[in-house]
Amino acid sequence: MLLLDNTGIINEILSSRKSRLQWWREARYGLFIHWGLYAVAGGVWNNSMIPGVGEWIMFMEKIPVKTYRELAKLFNPVEFDPKEWARIAKESGFKYLVITAKHHDGFCLFDSSLTNYNVVSSTPFGRDVIKEVTQAFKSEGIKVGFYYSQTLDWFHKDALGNEWDYDPWSKNFRRYFYEYSIPQVIELIKKYDPDIMWFDIGCPTHDYARDLRIEIHKANPNIIVNGRIDPWTIRYDFLISKDFRYLCRRGIMFGDYLELHDNTIPPYTLECDWEVPITHNGTWGWRSWDHEWRSTGKLLQTLITVVSRNGNLLINTGPTPTGKIPHESLTMFLEIGSWLKKNGESIYGTYAAPIDTPSSTIYKLTYRPCKSKEDEIYVHLIGWPWNGQLRIYNILQKFDVGEAYVLETMQALNMKKSGNDLVIEGLPYSPINRLVTVLKLEAQPKEV
Ligand code: JFZ
């Protein structure tokens, strides 16, 4: 009987996915924030730098709950200003935010009625971070999502993960999942009204994922859920097959889109909706000693490459224990934001171009099909053609190109046909934009 009851709502969840995702597909660029008690540790424990990402320090050092929870008494981010975070995000061109409401350590960055192990009840700071951040970002027109660790919880005796404080054989995962995890997710939805629920690691089985998804849909059918709600077993198959197209077919069950492995860019276009989370340096949560920051140019190229293959990029920053966004992230975010102000139309609301482009080209294409006028093809010059000529391969197989110009200057460009290729001529001998120059083509699809 239970299955028959579920069939209707599951069909509703699946059939409404395309419309639910529309704003998310157009958004393309999201900000990921990992913040919690681990920021106080900052990757250091007992005067040693601890290997592994900062938010995993409790696990890496098998820190007992009674010791780790003492960090809550030190959590007092006196520089925390959610309106400043939101202004920076707006200026940086982010269209959505995902912030850790509860990571694997079990500490809640919101005022939860299910545990006092939360930022309001257990810290001298005493403010509801999720509430203030959600209000500030929504005021800037930025959609808001919550990261929630639904399976691992090193604080809760029945959750998976902590086998140094708790006997694994005495755990009752079902009790944790149905009496704590799902109720806390619904508490987040009812109190703070998120647009996305971002799960992690995966539920142990399809049944858990199904039941969690059904409760979310009942609470708010418009909430987008990422692919890591689905069982982690699917990922293991991928690790063997290394076939991202396999993940597209098998990886999305109760999630709305495929969540790729951290910092993993597929080498080709994926036909499904997908997102990849990436770090700016070597960690998600703050590490005081981690100065291995990726360059702005590298991260902008990553954004362009991801969108050119139909994906969304979720780029992370781990705020300091005082509540500041690291200045290296701030600088990078604003540099990319400045580029997006001039070239954002080549990213937001664009897709992979239906053109067979060799992998070694110095450019990446994005594409916006248009109903009422020519389609728009954007050519992102990752490299620069020293001889002033750019060959765009195979584009004339599918399109007639009417006009070509430099997007940010509107400078018209000469072009000539060469078989199925289009050759742009008269480019200056040095890049117009020091990061990435974008050309725009007005293209009419050929009748097939
Ligand atoms: C998880 C977390 O453990 C980590 O702390 C961070 O929050 C990251 C965004 O997500 O790490 C993962 C999760 C999944 C994979 C790899 C790392 N995976 O599917 O390979």
C-alpha cells in the first residue's frame, strides 16, 4: 500500500523536474560556503597542521565529541556581516548560494529545536547564521540553498561516521534518519524557506532517498534537490566505469540533477543537468595555513569550460573564524564578477553548442538558442591566435553565421568560410580582455 501511495508523488516529483530546474539552468554560477566549528580549528590540532580538508578535522584526528564540542565556546565571529557577504556575492555575479546548515560534525548553523548543539544555543555568538544569511542573500535577489549532511553525523550516536565515540553495532541508523535527519530537514524548510537542499555523500539506499525526497516535496514542491541525495553506490559504479555518461543515465534518481565528484570536470559535454563543486584552495572549510589558491584565470576558464559542457559551477569559500571571506577569495570573486559584468550573457542562460569542436582548440563555445531571432554562439578565447586569425571548426555544418563581433566592445569582425569552418580575421595581436575575450556570433541554424 505504501508503494502505491508513493507512486503518485514520485511521478509528480519526476514530471515537475524540468520546470523546477529552469531558473537553476539559467543561473550557471553559484557560491558555496563551508562554515562551522571547524573554522575555529582552522586545520590545526594539538599545534600540528592536520592533513585533509579543514571540515574533516574531527574525523582525521578522531576527536571525541566531548572535546570537539568545546570549540562551540570559542565560536564568536565578531566580523560576521551577512549583508556584506551578500553584497560581495551580488558584485561577484553569483546567482545562488549553498551554505552549510549542518556538516558531518553535526553542528547546526541554525536555531534547531531538535538539538542544542547549534550556533544559537551553544556559542557566545548566539546568532542564527542561516536566518541572517538567507535574509541578506534573498534581499540581493540571490537564491539560497542549504548543504545538509543527511547520512554522516559525527555528533549523533545513531548516525553513520563516528565509530571512535560510539559502538557501530549499537547504532540505530533508521532512528537517526527518520527521527532526526528528516525532521531537521523539514525544520530548515519550514523556518527558512530555501530554494535548494544540497545533500552530501548520499543516502545508504534508494528507500532512504525516496522517503527524504517525498517529505521535502510535501513541504515545498519547488525546492531543487541535488544528486547526492541518491545512494552512494551509484558513484562506486562510476569509479569503476569512469563513464560520466553512465552517471547521467544512472546517477539521478530522487535528485533533480547530477552532482559530480568534487573538483571533477567531465572531459566532454553531458546531456543531463549537472553541477560540480570546486574549492578555491585545497579545502572547503577554513585552514589557516592553506595558501594554495587557484588563479582567477584558472577559475574563470573552469567556469567557461563547465558551462560549455552544460553544467553549473559551484565555487567554494571557507570564511575565517572571525566571519570574514578570505581576501584571496574576495579578490578572485570580484575579478570574475567584473568580467561577468561585460561578458555574463555568454554564461548565464547558455548551453553546450551543438557543434563538433575538437578538444584542443584555444576556444570554448557556449550557445543560446533563440525562437524569435538568430541563435547566439559565444566564442571564449582561452588562448590567443597570434596571427590574428581564428578558425572555428565545423560550425558551418549546422549554422549560417550572419555577424561576428567582440562582445564587450561590439567591434565587428571580418570572417570567411573555409569548408565547414569559419575563419575570423582581423583580430588584434593581443587579447582585448586580459582574462578571456569573448566573440559573439549571430547564427541561423541550417535546415536539416
Ligand atoms: C563531501 C564532504 O565530505 C566534504 O567535506 C565537502 O563538503 C564536499 C563538498 O562534499 O566530500 C565529497 C563528497 C563526495 C565525493 C567526494 C568528496 N565523491 O562523490 O567523490
